[in-house]
Amino acid sequence: MRLACLTAFLGSLSLVHSATNAEWGNSINMAGMQRTLSQRMSKEFLLVSLGIDTATNKVKLQQSVRDFNNTLHALITGDAVQGIVAAPNAQVAENLQEVLRLWVPFETLLTSSVDSVRSADGSINIPVLEAVSSQNAPLLDASNVVVGGLVDAAKVAGASTNGLVQDIAGRQRTYIQSLCLKALLISQGVSLSSNKASLKETKLLFEDSHTGIIEGVPFAGVPVLTNMCTLHQMSEVTYYYSSFRPLVNEILNAHTVQSSQETALRLAPNIANLTEPLFDSMVLAVKFFNNKSMTCDPMSSMSDEDWRSFIDTLGKLRLETQQVSQYFMQVALGSNVHTSKVEITVMISTALQQVRSLLEGRKAEGIPAPPTQGVVDQMLIAADTWSVLETELTQAVRAEAVTAIMVDRVALLSADVLDQLSTVMEMTVQEAWVASPATPAYLMDLTSKQAMRLFKMSKEASLAHYGVQVDVNWRALNATRDAFLAAHRKLLLGAPAQNATPALQQLSQLCIIRRMREVDDFYQQLQESALAVAHGSFEAMSELSQFDEHALDAMSAASKVLVSGACENRTTEEVAPLLAWLELHQEAADLSRLSQDATAAFVIAQEEGGGSFTSLSAAAEDVKASFHRLMFGSWQPHVAAPPTQALLEHVMSTVEPAVERFTQALSGTDVLNVEAAGASLLGVAEVLQAKYLEGARDSDPMWPGARVDVLMSQAALASRVHKEALLHVYGFRKSDAELSSAISEFETSHQHLKDGGGGLEPVIAERKDILAQWEQINQAWVSLKSQALSVTSEDTWRVEDAMTQVISQIQVAIPLYGMEDVEAPESFPWTSAIYISVAACLVCCCCTIAYCQWAKDRSRDQSSDKEKQGGKRGTLSDEV
């Protein structure tokens, strides 16, 4: 037999010398399958013995035996049809003969015992199972030697194959079948100790090999897996193994040999069922390893959730690179060192998992492998950079002190990996926009980028504080601040579609606006701390760390509702505080005034030209900024978001169209059109002002809102006087009737603010602060009125200056008028009390004297009467 094989080998030398790379690869693959078949047929035999799907497994066993026979013959003699090279040298031929020697008795054992291994009563022929267990191992080893010989022969022949990787990948198929086989043998109590040890060893070999052929083992000659299609298929293997692995662990974790057998017997059906999809996915993966020209189209099967999951994971990784860099800077600057080191350690582990998930996919967690080869290639570059950064960070955690060289190195790597991941994100978002237009990929990128910028800004501030490339990091810090604010504005206002980005809609749900308002609040505080740190304040480092976390939480909450497009509106349950109503009331009044200011600026620009157009542009921007504050709130000046959805909708339905018409008119040249649009905007702003006045008074009935409202409206009237003066002097009004009307309205309200009237109470004498400020307004008003009535085209600036003075004095008066009046209690009338007391004393004295005299007179009268009565009594006695 051996001679016959050698003859066949010599006769096939011509085939060997002319073998293609594909034939070498296929030969190695088929030889590897022999290893797998040795375990697979043994597994199928065990399943028959257990009575698990007996008929099907008998058929499978017969097919496995045929496949082993056919492949063994092809490997010995060659098969041009299947593309299998005959034994390329004497050593391989000899190894094949050893396989044949072991195979013949093993085949006989399987085929002759398959119908008798399990009796009708369910009893099992354990000695047969022990024979299968003892004979399949040598056959596996011999088949493995053949594969190694073919890999070496391919190298000698100069074939361009990935022989080592093919061998390792092919062996994974064998390990899968072997894992199932060992578990089944344990379930039957066959060589329990040795098979349990073998199960553990095989599991570790499978897992190490799985990691190695994906991540690469450079020193062993195993490259990093870079082929997108193979990565996707290996992701399937990972997915199925994630379900298979816990069952194996449950057997291995059993405390006794007996409990291991009981566990294996209980899990045998599940293990058998899970083996098939795991094995099939690995078989297909091996084909991709063997044939790099195989194509795939993963994007065609990616769902909306797949795209979301990949982009979300990528966004988290991008954020984590900046978070961990800032924690490093805290260590470098000596701030929260222990906590920061712990965070670095945890985050390194988390980020590494994210990197592997983005490269390999994690189907069990809903994360697909990369959608395109371009994304894979760029992601591999980022992974390499992250690996180097991870090393630097790990050294920093272990070091007693962080050096300037380490800081400089981390700063460079942090910037590089961020740029590389941003490129990956851009590529992914573009692919998602084309493949799945319904996926909010661009919005997810934008919101995750905002979260990243929070820590990027802190990192840059810390680097400037440390002294590393101070000018560069200051520029980077300012650029990050500008980018954050621009993106925040875009998320609020929306943006039209462009070539590379879809349209964003303006926010219209109050609950989302409030989330964004919280983001702005925390961002502004974070920005202040970052600037303080960059300027050298070490004390601000603690605040910076706190605001980073608060701002990130706020941004995460906002991102969630922005991407979903909805959130729970609880506005009906919330009661806005008085301050919120006051801020919005003031802003509505400001919009009224700004509408008149912008109209006046337009008139001046049309008539005077030159630099006046700059003022007009600024005035137009002021109008839009005021409207945005009414829509979304503001940090500086501080304005709350609308208190209710109904008020927000009122702003959108009335104020927004009026602002749009006005700004559009400002872009033209028609003065009267601008004046009409400005008057319309003034009207809707006054209506809104009245609504906020009502809300404020409901919130606090004691607040003197009526007079504050009138005072605020005076500012708009002063601007209107200025506007009407300009329209009149430049001939856009036929008479001064409108100017006179505005002056009259101002003066009437001005008097009401002091003396009462028009629903207002007069200012009480005790409010000397108000009365004094009213006089200041009055003086400024007299000047404005005089200038408005006498203005010429050469001195229009005088009216503007006078108007500015009036408005300035009104602004000073507003908080005074907003304070509740407290009348002073009446002083005690001491003088009257004294006079009354003296008078009372005099009356008492007079009464006392009169009484005494009366008492004295009465006493004398009584004595006289007694004497008379005594005389009478004597007379009577005598008579008796």
C-alpha cells in the first residue's frame, strides 16, 4: 500500500509543480476538513447512542464516513476536478498512510456499531463509546500532521497562500466538533476526568485561536484580519459561540465529576443544536480565509438598528478617547489623581471593547461589523493609534509622576486618534445616508460630537494650563468652543440639506428645547471653568471635572430625545417660577423695541449709506437673536425657555412669521415695506408681552406687573419716536401726525407712571427712589422730544443719542418699578397726645375741685339739719 501511494506521489509531481495558489489553498482546506470529520462522525455516533435525532444522525454519520474516504483518496492521489494536489512529497505521503492505517479500524468500529450502540430499552454500549473515544484522538493527531506537511510544502513551492492562517482557521471547525464530542462523552461517563480536561483545553484553544486570527499574532506570523467579508463572517462565529460557550462553562464549573456528567447529560440536546450553526458559520469563514476574492454585501442586510448601533458605538469610542485624555491631564496636573487613575483603568478596558466591537462586530449586542472595506481600513489605523495611546496611559497610571514628555505624547496621540475616528464616522454616515436614509446618522454624529467636544475642550484647557504648546492649545480650545456653539445653534434652528448632509428640522417640542436649554446652562459653566483653567487657575480644575460630568449627562439626555424626535411633555404638570415669566416678559418687550430700532437703522442706511449698513446688519441680527431667545431661552442674557407648549406654539405661529417677513423686508430697499413689517412685528411682540405679563401676575399676584409692563413699553415707544422722526425728516411721512401720536402716547404713559391713571396707581411718597428715577427719565425725554421735533437730515444722530439716553434711564427704572411698594406706617402723634393728656389733667383737676366743694357744702347742710332735728326732739320730750 505504501509503495502504491509512493508511486502515485511520483506520478503526480507534474501536477504539484503546476499547482496554482488556489489548488494549494483548497488542498490545505480539505486536509483540514479531515480533522473535522474525525470529530464530527464521532459526535454523530454519540448522538445516536443518546437517542438524539437518531435517524438523521445515522444519515449524517454515513455521509461523514464517505466524505472522509473520498477526501483521503484525493489527498493521496490528487483530484484535478476538486482542485486537490496529490501528496507533494514523500513525507506527506507517509503521513497520509498513517491516517489510512488509523482510519480503517475506526471506520469499521463506527459503521458496525451504529445500529447496536443503543438497545431498544435505551441502554448504551459503553465499551463501544470508550473505543470511539480512544481511537478518534490518534486519527485527529495524524490528520493534523498532514495539514502541517501541506502548509510547509506550499511554502517550499513558493505558493502565495495564507497557509498558517488557513490551518488555524480550519482547525477551528475541528475544535467546534470536538467540544460537542467531549461534552457528549462526559454525559455518558466515558473517561470523565480526561475528557473534562480535554474539553477545557479545547475550549481555550478555540478561544485563543479565534482571537488570534482576528486580532493577529505578529510574532507568530499571523496577520491582523483586514478583509471586510471575513470579518463579517467571523462576527457570525462570535455570535453563535456566545450562546455555545455558557453551556460548556456550566459543565466545566460543576464541582464534582458526577455533577459534570449530570450537567452534560441535561445540556446534551442544547449543545448538539447549537453546534450546527456555529460549525456552519465557521465553515463559511474558512472559505473567506482561503479565497480573498470572495465578495459580500453586508450593507444590503444592515437594518436601521444596525446602522444606529454601529454609529452609536463609534460615537461612544470617540468620546472615550477624549474623556480618558482629560483624566490623564488631571493626573498630570495633580487634580483628583487617585480617582482619575481609576477612571483611566476602567475606560481603557471599555474603549478596547469598543474598538474590537467596531472591527469585529458584536451581533449578540446588536453591533454589526464594519459596512465597507474602507471603513475597516480606516478603523484599523485608528485601532493601531489607540493601542499606542493605551500603552502611554497605562504607564501613566503606574508611574509615580507624569513627565512633560508623556503629556506631549498623549496630547499628540489623543488628537490623532480623534481625527482618525472622525474620518471613520464621516465615511459611515455617508454610507448610511445612501443605504438607509431613514437612519438619523447625521444627527447621531452631530450629537455625539457635541458630547465629545465637552471633554476635548477640558483637555485643551488643561494642556494650556500645563504649558504644552500653549498657543496651539489656546487656538484649539477656542475652535472647540466655536464649533460647539455653532452645532448647538444648528440643532436648535435646523439647517437645509447640503450635498453631504441631510436637512435638520427646527425644534418645535418644548420638552426637547428644555433638554437643550439644560445643555446650554451646563456648557456655559463648563466653558467658564475651562477658561479659568487655561488661564492658570488650579482651583478651577475641580469645578471643571464636575461640570464635565453634568454637561455630559445633559447632552446624553438631549441626544436621546433629539435622535428619537420625541420626549414626554410634562409641561402641564410644571409651574414656571416668577423669574422665568419676568425674563420672557422683558425679552418680548425688547423685541418690540428692536423692531423699531431695526426699522430706523434701515431708513438711515437707505438715506445715508456708508457704515450705516453695518449698523443695519447688527440691528437685524439683534432682532433674530431676540426671537431665538424667546423660542429657546438663553444663558446670557438669561432667558428661560417658554413655560408651556402652547406659548411656544404661539411664538412659532405668530412671532416667527413676523420676524421672517421683517428680516426679508430688511434685505430689500423699500422703506415703507420695512416700516409695515416692523409695525406688524411690534404688534405681535406686544401681544406676546401681554401673555407673559398675565403669566407673571398669575405666578405672583403681588408683583406690580402693570406698571412694569407700561414702563417696558415706553422703551419701544422711545424707539418708535426715533423712527417716526426719521421717516418724517426724510419725507416718508406726509405729516408729523405719526410722530405726534407716538410722542403723545409716551407722555401719557409717562405721567401715569408717576401720578397714576390708565389702570396704574400713583407712586407713593415713600418711593423716593422711583420718583427720582422718573425725573431722570423725564429729563432724558424732554431732550428726545425736542430733538425729534427739530431734527434735520444733518443731525439725525442727535435723536438717536437722545433716544438711547431715555432707554438707558428706563432700564435703570425697571427693577425699581418691579419692587413691591411698602407704605411707611404713620408716625405716633406725640404732640396731640400731650395736649390731650394736659387737657385731660385739667378737666380732672376741675372736676376734683368741684367735687370737693360740693362735698364740703353738703357736709355743712347736713350739720344744720341735725341741729334743727335735735331742737325738735327736745320740745317733744318736754311735752311728754
